Amino acid sequence: LSPALWLNPAAGPLYVQLRKRLESGIDSGFLAPDTPLPPEREIAALTDTSRVTVRKAIADLVGKGIVVQKQGSGSYIAPRQSRVQQSLSRLTSFTEDMARRGLTTESRWLERGLFLPTPEEVMALGLAAQDRVARLERVRTIDGQPMAIERASLSTAILPDPTSVERSLYATLTARGHRPVRAVQRISAANLGKRDAELLHVAMGAAGLRIERISYLASGAVVEFTRSLYRGDAYDFAAELQIGP
Ligand code: 16G
């Protein structure tokens, strides 16, 4: 926020412009998570807007979960661990999604190798009875916090050596020319059992989102069959809907 960034009354509602300016300040890290937002009057003076405009912009940010209001002590940039908004309409990878938000991710591997497939994997990947399956199970973390447990299964034709995946499965697939272009995803609610709750650092029985993704190459060949369990308290999945038949 600097006087050089004054708003342009001809470019739409001022509070929307101001909200976007504040959002980019937060995205760029200029306004850091968990720190107080500058006082209303200061923002108003810096951007040459009224306090009503500032209040409306902040209310929008509160609505989006980007700013939180603490009783008695004003507005704060939401801490990083608040809910992650994730688009349901783009085929991206965990690493890419988080990198776009400036967050660092890590994988705690639970399983990474070739295994005898389960009947479910045989069916989803169209394997033959004697085939092995490349399986990658890991806890995915954001800034050290566990967010999801993810279990990806792939045919060995797509991924012959699962240990070649160090961080991003999609980066490995892209390098091998097997980046999926389409996916079908199914989401259902789940209460976390003991093992999963422990891995995700939440109480047993806490709400989770179970997501199944089958992704495909342009040729129609299946790339991955992935079952994930996301923390219900950490994620919002959002999709844009269009009118249609
Ligand atoms: C996402 C995908 C998962 C994919 C993974 C690759 C969902 C629900 N799942 O987590 O299917 O295998 O990204 O991530 O979105 P990576 O490239 O970071 O390893």
C-alpha cells in the first residue's frame, strides 16, 4: 500500500479495487499472515478513500477468510493454516496449487514402490492379474502441517520406478510425457479413523473429505487412480458453475 497505488474511480467500485489491492499485498507477503491489518484510517489515508470503502473492502476479505477479526483487537491477516480454497475445475497438482500460493509443501512417504495390486486397483487401472502396481502413499504437508493423506496408484507402463518421484508426481509425469489432461473426481464425506486422524494431527472421528481422482492422457489411457483424505477443517473446495441443460 503506497500513495503510488491510489485507486482509479473510473475503474469500478473503489472497495473492490481496494480489496484486490489488499489481497495482492497479502499474496505477495507484503502483509504477512497473523499480523494486524493497518488501521482503517491509515488505509483510507494511504489510498485516498473513505473509511466506509475501507470497511467494505475488509468485510469482503473477512467473508473470503483472508482476514480475521479478533474481538477487541481489530483485523488480522488470517494465519496460513486457515482453510485452503481449492478449485474443483482445474486439473492441477498439490505442489502446483500450493506453490501458486507461496506455500511450501513436503511429502512424508508412507509407501513408495511396486506392489501386488488390490482388486480395486486392478479395476481402476485395467491391470492384468500378474501386473504390479506403482503405489505412492504419503502425508502431504503445508508449512509443516499435515493436510491430506494421498494414495496414488499407477500402472508400471506409466511409472516404472515409483522411487523416481521425489516431490511432485505430476512433475515426474510431465517429464516422462505422461501428464494427464483430464480427470474425473468424486468427493464424499468421511469421519477419520484412528490411523488417519493421527497422521493428520486431528481428533479421531474428525470430519474429512475423501476424494477419488482418475486422470487420463489425451489418448484415453488412465494415468492415476488416487484416493485422498483431506482434513475437513482445512479445505474448501470451490467450483464455478455455469447455466446449462
Ligand atoms: C493432487 C491430486 C492427486 C495428484 C496430486 C499430485 C486432488 C484431490 N488430488 O493432490 O490426484 O496425484 O495432486 O501432486 O487434487 P504432486 O504433483 O504434488 O505430487
